[in-house]
Amino acid sequence: MKAILIFDSVNDLLFSKWDDMFIKRMKFFNEQVNEDLNDSHNVSQLLSPIITSQRVMAAQFGNTYSSMQCKDKTTIVFDEWLDHVLMIVSEDKLEDAHRELLDCKTFVQHICGQNINMLHSPVHQEWMSVLITNRGKGDSIPGASGVIGESGATATALNALKTAAKEIKCSPYHHYHLMLFVGDKLLALYSSRGSEDLTPPDLILISIQCVAAQEYWKDVERISDDAMKIRLPWLSEENSAIVNLCASTTGSPCLPYSMHLAEVAPRITFAVLIDMELREAGTAVHVSNQILSNLKRLLLQRNLEMLPSTLDALEASLKKTTDALRKNKANANLCTRLTSRMLELRKSCTTTTPLTPETTATAMHTALEAAIEYLKPDIPSIKNIQASKELKNILTPYVEFLQVKAMRYFTLGSGAEDSGSLTLHKYVEEFPGLIHFIYVDRTTGRFMAPDMADCVDMLSPDTVKRVVSRTFSMLHEGYSAATWRRGALHVCAVTWWERREAGAGAGAGAAALDAARAPHPAAVRALPPPGDILGTFYRQLLELAFPNESQEVSMKELICVHVGLVPAPTAVQQARRLAHSVRELAAVDRAAAADLL
């Protein structure tokens, strides 16, 4: 049973995605409801008391709760964003449901920006639905982005993207990224000069967009051998749309980019991201919106002690917003209105005026909505059909190889001898009893993992997901290492920190670090669950452990699965040796190591 629901400020159901079991459960709780419970109005009525309780406790008493667990094993998780409540009702574990809800919130920000009411559109509802559906169709390692390739294919793909860049005209925009995805894995990335780097969450979000497109194209017949596939119904006629990517200062998707998708071959997608040059405005409006939302909650709570500092923060943020809007030649009247609304808000909160602070805050929110509308630019037309055809011609010799690599990483046995591939360590001989391992750099969002086909008889993908989920739970409890048995398997998981050195490869010259300030287990448990798309847990944990220097430290994670006959001390010793082995492997020539990452 599962239902993903989003309610607006008056508890009306804005978005819903549920299965038949959820509807049966709702009918069981209210026998007076008509047979057809698919009407969103009826569902919102049944759940309105729970939503209202959550809102009242959070807004008026500051006593927030993020979940409810029922006796029938039903779990309900909440999250509130910009006066909207996101909810998941399921029978999943609490942390898994919370992690999925965080990802749903990220999807909303990704496709709607800060105007969540765009979900009223059937197109955006379908877009949101396909992203949720395809969230788990990539790798079994939530929150990590895989990069694959082979030295020849990688170099050819990068050269092909450079050629395509000459064909694509992005004027008047000068900053863009061209990418080739194989399945959900990034094969090559070419960025124009002066472009801001994409963050790991950005790559994960675009990979999910590509997986959704690939799944749709796979189910649709071609018009002809040479024609592009039928357009994606949740995008424009040219398979393009405005999406929001992350800003390093906020960690949330709020920067408008134009995304264009095209199929090069089955399972191979060409993605173009064009920077709409609204970085400063997008970040400033996002911060202003968040502060205003907090201010409205303080007014409901009558928390007068926090009011002056919040007003100061809002005024500083609004100044950045108006300055950024003026740089982008926005409507001068909009900037004037934002400034005047701020003066009215401060006056109403500090003196006696005919207008109440709540009314003035609502007027400020209306003015900010006009600024948010400005962050929805028109989608530029880039006419990438010819560039896609050239990419297909260049990559033709590698297509079959890449389609296989979309599902396979590398063998756990003796090293591959085919030309261009990196000869691997003989893991089976060097680590007796080792079945599977996962090595993740949580800071860069890259991972290594052997091909599951090598151990499918002993280890199913569902088992791997449960092992990863257990590792997340262990980490959330504040442990950095743990071993446990699961049936005939022995699992060893360890996390550690390394200092990043400028110009060094992944893992090169790095040494394990002790935390500058060991986080208290209670503080770790208060963080969001690990493994969401944005990597919120890892970022906040780094800030706790290394205050003022978190940008210089990376977080690594290793999970080893052995047969149960291997003694625990031996498994731990092998995990240590394997950690050194894969770190060295990740530090070799990137063109070759990309075959593993």
C-alpha cells in the first residue's frame, strides 16, 4: 500500500499518486463513502483532520512531528514546504518512507521551482508521476550517481559532444552543458567555458529524467527508422522544459535551466542544459521566500522574541533579490513594490497600524509571487535533431557495448581482457568469501560496485537494497562501522572522512581523518535520513563534524557482503584491505577508471 499526496494551503489535494490497496484502506475507515473513492475531494476530507493537526501543532505550538505509526503497521510521514503539506502513507519502514518523501519534495522543486501550484496542470502532474515511478529504476544505491565508460568510448563520446556543441545555437545564452547518459549513468559531459559546475544532485536528477524518457520511448513504436521518437507528453514539442537545478549556497533546486532531451540509441540519451542566467535572482528569491514563510509561522505563534532578527534577515534577503532582479533588467515596478511591501511589513510588526502583520505578510507573499513568475523564462529552441543524428553516427561502433554497460559494471572475478578495458584485481582470489561490495564517495556522488550478475544466485537486488537500507539506519544512529549477519550472509559497513587535496585524483594522497568535533549521536539522529537525492544528511553531518571546513572534506562509504562462513574478524580485515584497493583504483587515470565508476 502506498499513497503520495500533496495538499495546498487550504488542505485541498493538489497532487496524488496511490495504488488500489490505499483506496481499499480508505473505504475500510469510512464505510459511508460512495463506492467511487477516486475523487480527490473525498480523500482530502478523510485525511483533513490529520493534516490540520500537523499544521496546528507546527504553526501555533512549534511542536512539529514528521511521522505517525499506526497499530496496523501503516506509516504516515509529513513534510511542509511553503504552506503545502507533502505526505506519504505506506507500509514501508519509517526511514525509507521519509527518504522517499524528501525525494518527492526535491522533484517538486526541480520541476516547479518555487511555484508549487504549477502541479494544478495535468502536464506537471504527469511529469511528477513519472519521476516518482522511475526514481527506483536506476541503481540500487540511493543518492549516488554512477559514471561508466571505456577509454575509447569515453573519449569518442566527449569528442562527439564537442562536435555537437558547434551545431547547437543557444544564443543569447552562452553557458550550457551537453551530456550523454547510458541508462542512468553519465558517459560524457561537455560544458561551455565559464559555466557553473553541476552538483551531484543535479546529475542524479537529470539521470532520473533520462530514465523516465527511456522507459517511455521503449514502450512507443518509432514513426520511421530515421525519425526521432514520439515526444514525451510531459515536455514540449521539442522534448524540452524549464527545470531547476541546485545552488551551492542553498542546497535546493532553485536555478532555472532549460533542459532538452533526445534519443541517440535505445538506452542512450543526449541531454542539453542551458543556463538561463538567473542564478543570483533564483537564489535570492528562494531565500526570501523561505524567510517569509518562517516569519508567517512566527506571527501565528506570536513569537515576538524572534521577530526583529527575522525581519532583519528578510530585509537583507529582499535587497539581494531586488539587486539581482535589476541586474536581469526585470520590471522596475516589481522591485519598487517589493521594497515598499518590506517597509509596510516592518512598520506593521513594530508599531500600531491599520494593517495587521498577517495581512502585510500576505501582501509581501503576493509581491514575491510576481518575482517567482519572472523565474519562468521561455524555453529557447535549439534544434538539436541534426546534432543528435551526428552523435548517433559517431557512437555507432560503441552502441552495443554501451547498452550492455548500462546494466553491467565490471566482473567480480578475473580482470577483463578485452581491448580498452581496465584489467581489474582478482577480487575472488584476493578476498575469499567476498560476494559483493559497494564503494561510494558521498561528497561527489560517485560509486563502484561489481556487476550483480556475478552473484545473482546468492544475492538478489532486493537483498542488496535491504542491506543498503540497514547501513543507512546504522549511520543514522551515529555509528561509523558495523557488522551483522543476514541469513547466510555476513555484512560489514564502514564510513570515514578524507581531506580533499586540490589537483589530486579521487582518493589520491588522501588519508582518513578523525572528526574535528565528534557529533553527538542525538544530533546525528536529528538529521534527515541518509541517502536522499540532495544528500542532505551527509552535508549536514560534515558540517557538524568539521565546522567551517566541511568543503575541504569528503565522506566515503564501503559496504562488503561475504558468505556467512567468513568469521567477523576476517570480514573486517578484508573490508579494510578492500577500502585501500578501491581507493587506489579510483585514483588511477580517470579515462580508464571511468569503466568502474
